Amino acid sequence: MPIDISDHPEGSVLSVRAQPGARRNGIVGEQAGALKIAVTAPPDKGRANDAIVEVLAEALGLKRSQVELVSGPTSRAKRFLLRTLTAETLRNKLRTLLDV
């Protein structure tokens, strides 16, 4: 199942499945149409969300300010706005990251 990516006037929106409390931070793969990201931070006071922003920014070569949580702050299913990154560019970067 392809990862859900949609165009946005400021860039693109990416569906993410969070896995807080993991052993290490990183992109794990794809799960149910979302990019699965594991973070060591607990799901407490938005700490896991901040960690996911950091993982995404680093993996995609963006500044932290270009990555914004747009929905799902307390859910494992989240959506992030990635500014200046078109949906097509994002798909290509994810293909490279996931070796698909």
C-alpha cells in the first residue's frame, strides 16, 4: 500500500504512524498507508511529536521549522505538513529512504 501523500499550497502533507517509546529514533517503513516512524521519546506532553519532527527534518533534509504537525497530536496516526517539498519530490525521497 503506498504511503498517503497529498499536495498542499505550502508543500505536501505526509501521513505518519508514530511508534513512541522505541529503542531508537528512525524511519521504520510503511504501515497502513503511512510512514512509520519510531522515536525513543514517550508520548508525553508532545515529546514524541517533537522527536518525529526531528526525524523527518533530518531524513528529508529540511529545517525543523519546515515540518509541522497538522493533525493527530495525541493519536498514533498523524499528518505532517512539509513546507517547500512537493508531493512528487517527497515520494522520490521516501523511495530512496525506504529502498522500494
